[in-house]
Amino acid sequence: MKICVFGAGAIGGHVAARLALGGAETSVVARGAQLEAIRARGLTIRAPDGTHSVRPKAGTAAELGPQDAVIVTVKAPALPQVAEAIAPLLRPDTTVAFVMNGIPWWYFDRHGGALDGRRLPVIDPGDALRNAIGVDRTLGGVVYSACTVTEPGQVLVEHANNRVILGEVDGRDSPRARAIAAYLSKGGISGEVTAEIRREVWMKLMGNLSQGPFTILSRQGMSGTLSDPAVRGAIRRAMGESMAIAAALGQGFEFDLEKRLAGSAKISHKPSILQDLELGRPMEVDALFRVPLELARMAGVETPTLDLSVALATQAARAAGLYKD
């Protein structure tokens, strides 16, 4: 199976390496120093299960040509560039899995009920992704993997609990998702398929939305941020508000907040949005923070803690020149 990973940063590099190790004919769309390094020396991941080096094809979409599947792993601010560039990778039957953080552009497509088909123009301005790729090709995706690019072509994977979860936007059984997941699992990362991809989106987003703004304000990873009891209490409230939004949108789930906080308090890894701030990269403020709060307003859910933390984090992103409304 020919699978291209569009965006070979930390997550994309890890996913591409696992696909190659699992036997997929893997390629990556990359740019700059990362592209040059992968072309020259391949891609190396250093993970708890060992150091693995692979040699995926690397180039532009036009150079790589049509694929059986494309896995998009860019940050949300780069999605307009994906819409512009992805066409050479696509056949009519090419699957495109968006394995990203935050509320996805397709969230209300084939959702059912009164909200079915609602657009999210902040995430997909001008329906660029919808027109370039379409819902029929699209798979939803969620990834859990703490990784960092330590130098071009080199990715450090910080723990062994790595998962990629895929699912159809209408919840149907998905042979195409299972095929991709099988390559990932064979390559050493847990590839999973779900019939409830929106619930998985919210389970991941709960951490990004409730904890991410506080790490931006503290400039620390989770362990440092949670060391202050007042901050820990605020994050606990923010997590509860995040869960309330999900429940109001029909995606409720049970979660032990104290257990989650205790686990987060052991993690020194900095969330990707804080890494973006420190490295001067565009920040995913809309997909991770502001659009979820728009959905809260739509659902009539009050979120006082999130409102304050997101407002302050957004100010920090604007002040750094890394976010514009």
C-alpha cells in the first residue's frame, strides 16, 4: 500500500517511520532542512523500543504522485497550504486521514440531526479542504505521541504509549482505516479503529483545551504547571468544562479527572502549542481553543475558566506575532 505522510515534523516523522517499519510503501511531503535531511540520510526515530532508521521517499506532492492513502499531520494553520498542494497525491479512491489535534474541519459532516453539514469556516476558510479533498475521501484521526524533532531527520519519541486512532466520519465500519492501522501496528505504534471518532477527538481535545493555555502562561511542561495547587484546581475546572461541552454535543464520556491530573503531573514534555510559541511557529489557537469555545456557546455551555485561560493564551500568541484573528 502506498501511503504518503503530508507533514514530516515530529508527529509526521514518527508516523511515517512506523508505516515504513510496518511494510507500507511510505513517502513524506516535507520541506526545508527536514526534506534535505530525509533525502540525504533517511529518517531516524529514537524511541523506548529502540532506534529505527528508514528511507522513505521525500519530496513535493507533485514529485511523489498518486497514493493509496495520505495521512495529513500538519498543524491546523498549515491546512490552507495542504488544500493548495495535495492534488497530485490524489486519485478518486485515495483515502485522506487527518491525524491532527483540535476540532477538525469535517466535524459536522455526516453528523446527523440538526447540526448535520454545518460548516466551520475558521478551520476551513472558503471550503478549501472540502473542495480539494472532499468528505468521501476523508478519515478522522487522533494521535497520542509525545515527540520532538531534535535535529533535521531525527525524532525523539519520549514514551512507549503511542496510539493512532482512525475512524469514518459517519461511524461505519472501515476496511480502509483498518488497512492503515494494520501497517502502523506492525510498525510498532498502536493503530486503532473506532466507530466514534468525534468522541475520540474530544477525549484528546480535553487535555489540549484545558491544559494547553496554562502551559503557555506558565512557560512550563505539565509537571511544572501542575505543581502549583491553585493552577491545578483551575485546570481541574477547565477539564470539567471541556467534558461538559463534549456532552452537550452528544459526545459525553466518563473520565477520572484526578487520575488524569496525577498522570499529567508526571509529564515534563511541553505540549506542541508551547513548543510552537518557543520556536516562533504559528500556533493552533483556533482549532484547539477558540472553535471549541464557539461550540460551547452554540450548545449553551458556560465555561468561565476556559474563557479566561483561552483569552490570556490568545493574547500571548498575538503578542508573539504567532496568531492573527
